[in-house]
Amino acid sequence: MTADLIISNIGSLISLVGSNKPRSGKEMESLGMVTDAAIAIKDGLILALGNSADINLRFQSSVVIDAKDKVVLPGFVDCHTHPIFVHTREDEFAMRIAGKSYVEIARAGGGIRSTIASTRDASEELLFELAARRIQKMISQGTTTIEAKSGYGLDTKSELKQLRVIKRLINELPIDIIPTFMGAHEYPAEYKNDHEAYLKILCEEMIPAVAEQGIAEFCDIFTEEHVFSIDESRRVLQCARDHGLKLKMHADEIEPIGGAELAAELGCVSADHLGATSNAGIIALHKAGVIPVLLPATLFSLRSKTYARALDMISQGLPVAIATDYNPGSCNCDSMPFTMTLACLQMGMNPAQALIASTINAAHAVNRGGKLGSLEAGKQADLCIWDIPSLNFLPYHFGSSNLSKVYKMGKCIYSADEA
């Protein structure tokens, strides 16, 4: 049989072949590793994978890549990002070093609100160019799928503008991008003291417009003591669900106010952050089948002394995912390998768990687990070739990249030789 591409002579192929469901418990350490391996690819999909001799006997191709002594992994799925903005907020980084907390900075007019004006004023072309450049950097570190949120406009016109930018990114960039509406990211300054007025705009204007235009798959909300309360969040998310949007939540990042429990109550696809989630919250997520998406780089950037309880969640049977939370303020991290490092060092996950959290479980957190996130026959050929001796080396080494090539649907979209 003829293939479009064969990657042969692979030192270690880590396929993550396994259950069609999000991986939990011991499944989070099952790598499906094959040595001296090969992959045959056709029409952007994986035809077969296994021992090199067997694949080379069964398939032929005019394009054969020799991956001798290399490690091949699924492409990363960064299932929580905020890439649509103009200016970065490095001055707030200096303020945190000086001892100010995230909440103190936000209440003083910094944080999310400080990104609003520039995003509202920016053209779609500028927002597209900046976001495209950022996403190319993410690709160069092994990311082949991202979820991208709006949330820096906080009025109907600007939120729709950001979602149009995301739609253009989907059409023009060579990776999968999943659009999320996040008009409930913060209360804009003009509604700081009139939450009810802004909630009406969200539920009666923004969400219906987003749904009518079909430019978002998910709706997310920042549920926290200083932002949207539990009751306010329930109201917004129920409205979004009624309009056909799937649900996500920023939950229990700073205080355990019941965000995880609300995510369980409403059947969210994922609950993200969870840095302060209670035992009851963890149990509720498990019972409801909600995927926890942990963001250790955010807590690292915020100088937190505690991190999300990844091992408790895994022991409870939850299919943990991790993501960068790339954004202009609290976490200007675009690297999934570094996020894996933090997951290991700060949350106690082992490299296998961190990889599965970055790929197949992250794919399920954006409803793409049946198409990507692992290397299996019939799935998209989204993979990376790493010049490393083993998986353990990936989170062990940080500060520079050992990535050789990135393939999306069988096409090379990054090569270190050409960078």
C-alpha cells in the first residue's frame, strides 16, 4: 500500500494508544511505546504504526523520514490559552516581585481590565498579526492544537471582533484552533459597580450574537470571589448552554468558593485552574465526569506557594489535563514543555502523566479526543520528532528546545533546520 509519508527507524515512538475515553488512574502512565518503530501516513491521517520492519514491508512511499535515535510524540494540545491581545503586562510582573498579589493588582485597575482599552481600539488586522506570531512560537515548541479565548473586549462589538480574529486564525494557520467566547472574563470598568447591567448585556446581547454567528464552540467564565460569583456564573453559563454553547469554567483558582462544584452541577466539559479546589470539589468533578485542566505556569508566575492537587485528583480517578494559560498578564508562557516541567516539579506528576495530560486528556478537554491527542490508526497525523534520548528528558531539560520537526495532519509545519 502507498503512503504519503513514512517516518521510519524511530528510536522511541510513544503513541499513547489506548482507551477512547479520557485517561485516568493507571491509564495516565500507559505510553504505548514502541522502539525501532515507524508510522505510515496518508491524507493527513495515520495509516498504521509499529515495528519499522513491519511497516516498511507493508507500505511504501516516495517520502521517508529517518528518525534514528529520535523520540516521536503526539503534538501538544494546549487546551487553555488567551492569545488575542495587543500589549503584554510585564510591569505587573515587576509589581508581583515587589509583593503585590494578583487580586491587589486587579483591584487597583491592572489585570484583565488594563488589556481592555488596547484590544477595543485595535484593528482586526493587528490582532490577527500579533496572535498569528504568538501561535507560530507555540508551534515551534510542539503545539499542534490550541483552544483560544476572547475576553479582552468585554463589550459586544469587541468580543465579536476577537472571535472573528480567531475564525481567521482557524482558516489561515496550519493547526487546529478551538474558539471560546469569554465575555465573562471580568467586569469592565464602566460596569464595575453595576454588575446587573453587564450580566444583562452578556445574556441578552453577547451570547445570542455569538450563537447566531456560530463563531464560538465554548463559553467560559472567570468564577472567583473578586470577579463573577457562583450565582452570577450559573446565570451566564445556563444562558450559554441554552444557546447551544458547550461550557468551561475558570474555577477555584485563588479561593475555594465552589467553582468546581458548579462546573459539576452544570456538566461543564472542563473546569480550569483549580489551584484552591476543595475535597468536595474534586469529588464533584469526578462524579460529573468534568475534566480538570491544571495551569501550573500561572501559579508559578503568580509566585504561589501552593499548586493544584494533581496527584489527589489522579488518585480520585480524574483524567487530569494541563495547559499553558498563555496570556498577557498572569502567565506569559507559551511553552507546553515548560508546563510539563512545572507539572512534574511543582505538582508531583511523573513524565508519563504530564505527557498524557498535555495530549490525549487535553484533547478530550476540547472535545477532540476522537480525532487527535494520540498516535493511532485513523487519527490525525499530528506529531513531533524530538532529538532527545527518552520521554523523561523532555521535562527534565528546560530553557532551550530539542524539537526537530512538527507535523500537522502529515505536513511538516516546523523544522529546526529551517528556523
